[in-house]
Amino acid sequence: MLLEIFAHTLRKPDPLTPFQLASICSSWLTIAFNTCELWSRVDLTLGITNYVARIELLSQWIARAGVTPIYIKLRGDNSFGWYDIGCTETIRQLFDLIALRQGQIRSLKVWLPTCWINILDEKDLSWPNLSKLHISTSKDAQPIVLNKVPARLFARSPALKRLSIHNLFPSSFLLPWSNLLHLKLSSISPVEMCQALHWCKSLQTCRSTSSSR
């Protein structure tokens, strides 16, 4: 019963973290630290002032997930400071952690500065069990073309069925478009929408909102 309550608190709109639950008392700590399923849903926001500590938190978080499926929400502050503080190697460490668990990740939702997505694209990744993907620039960021050559970071995702892209050019990514069943595009131009729909062969649902660009 206690585990059911824990699971509910971790999935509400403003969720607690397993670390908060474990801090209540010694018995809750024992239960939380020995239940892998409580650590399977990661929801982190990284900013200029806390990114080092949050990356360490992510390391502990996914380690406690064991071999259970993992569902990740990751947000990066869109501050221009990312370009100034020389954090590239640290951000690579962040994605190294994610890469270690790429076979366990079932859902990945990222709201990231565009420079982070370029760093992630440097890695040779495959996502054999990724079924749900959301890619977006950080809040209030301007839409940016990532590279002239499409990013391959999600090209090897054979199980991908649900895709959502916000404020980014769909043509900036190589994706298994023909496998998709559910597609959502927001802040995307009509031309880009038509192009994405041309690539999709098996869609069951499609939602879209256009932008003025």
C-alpha cells in the first residue's frame, strides 16, 4: 500500500522525487532505496547555477532504477550563459549517463538549448526500446536550424511510435518516420508539416499547430 502511495506522489503534476520520500524517516528511506520502480521516472531541470549538482543527482537516480524501464523528462534553462561558462564537457557527462541506459529508456522528453542537442548528436546512440519522444527547444527560445546535415541522434529508434516536435525543424533530424503511429507538431510551418507528413506512412493520429516563420 505504501509503495502505491509513493508511486502516486511521483506521477502527479507537481511530483515529489524519490529522494524527498526517502528523507522522511529511516523506514521510508529503506523502502525507497530498495524499490527500483520508484526511480524509473526522472524529471530534472538544469540551470546555470545547479547543473553540476543535478547531473550528479541524475547519476544516483538512474543507478537506483536498476534494470527497470526508464522514463526521462529533462529541461535545460535557455540562458545564454551556457555558451560562456565552458560547460561542454560537463554536458557531455550528462549525456554519457543517459547513453549508459539507452536500452532501458522507453520515453524521452527533452526541452533543451540547441547547443545541447548538437552535443548529444556527437554520440553514436541507439534507442532499441524508445517508444515515445518529445523534442523541443527550451522555453522562449527562438527556433534554430541545428545543422545543415540532419542530426542522427534518434535515427536508430525502431520501436518509436509517438513523436512530438516543438519549435524545431523536423528536417533537422533523421527519424524512423515510417514507423510512427502518432505525431504532434507545434510551432512548425505548414511547409514543414507537409514534408513530415510525406515521410510518415502509418500514422493513426496527427496534431499540429503552425508558426509564422
